[in-house]
Amino acid sequence: MRNIAVFASGRGSNFAAIARAVKAKKIHARLALLVCDNPHAGVIAKAKKAGVPVLLAVRSDFSSTRDYEAAIAERLKAHGVDVIVLAGFMRIISPLLISRFPNKILNIHPALLPAFKGSHAIADAFAYGVRVTGVTVHFVDQKMDHGPIILQEALAIRPKDTPAGLEGRIHRLEHVLYPKAIELVLRKQLSLRGRSVKITS
Ligand code: GRF
């Protein structure tokens, strides 16, 4: 059985969706660890409720990013983690950690990359007035919201949509798309050529 670690900083609705998918055997892996950098994050209670061990790793407790990530890497190793899933983790992962998990770190972004990078993607897309936005799951590389795209799904913005309504629909889509992408990675049903990800069956 392979082990996944979720990294999150906030309320953790994606964490909860992943935990549900593991329970329902839609993801064939153990949810081995939650790594959280924010002691006030709602995701911590969700992990405890799901019986998932929590590593609270606060960057300011360490003198450098190197030490910080080395401490995280040690715990990932102790839990036998194979795949890292970023779900609203508000820190950039450094090359140090990326190189230890080549093509084994995923991120989800609430827009159709490369449009609307950054941490206000839903509001930015809404304010821009796009007719279509969506969700992207991608491998993590050294640039923010940049790595090869695994899955993407579009969502049309309705004339009566509000930012809050759109946000709810985006999150519901995320909760379906992320488990699918994680399972593809776990089943090694992906091959990479440059930026291009091929899904094999
Ligand atoms: C999600 O919208 C995700 O796309 C983004 O951060 C948000 C996390 O939400 N990267 P939650 O904490 O999983 O509810």
C-alpha cells in the first residue's frame, strides 16, 4: 500500500474529500500524514477526526527553509510517504523537497492554468469577467502554479453567479477532480514528455 501526505494551511475541504475517497477506495493508498504550517487551520481538526497523524510544521520555528523542509522530509520518510498532495498549502516548496519527490508532488489550483495564477484565482477570474474558468491539477515544479498539467476541467460562469456561488461550485469540482488525479498518479497511469502528460489506461 502506498502512502500519501497532504500539505494544507487552511480549512481543508480538499483534505476531507481525499480522506473520503481513500475510505471509499477511490484512492488506493493510505493517508499517512497531514503536514500543516498553520496552528489555527481548520484542517487539523479534520485530520484528527479522520485518524490521520498531523505534523504541525511552522516555518518561524526554524532558522532556514532548508532546516524547515529537512524536518518535514524526515517525517515523510518515517511515514514512508510516496506521494505529496498540496491542498491549499500556502508555502512554496523548495527545490530541496521537489528533488526528493520527482513527479510525485501534486497541486490543485482553482482556475484553468496558466490563467489566474496565485492565491486569489477564483475572485480574479470572476472580476476579469471570463465566461469559463475551472480547476487544474498539476505536478509541482520550481515555479508557482506552473508544472505539467495532469487534469483540468472547465466550469461555465453563469450570468447570475456571485463570487461566493462560483467558489462553492469550484470547490465541489475540486473534490471530484483531485481524487481522480491522485489515483492516476498512484496507478502510474501517466507518462510525461516535457510538459505534456499522457494518460494511459
Ligand atoms: C483550494 O481552492 C485549492 O484549489 C487552493 O487552495 C484551496 C484550498 O481549499 N490551492 P481547502 O483548504 O481544501 O478547502
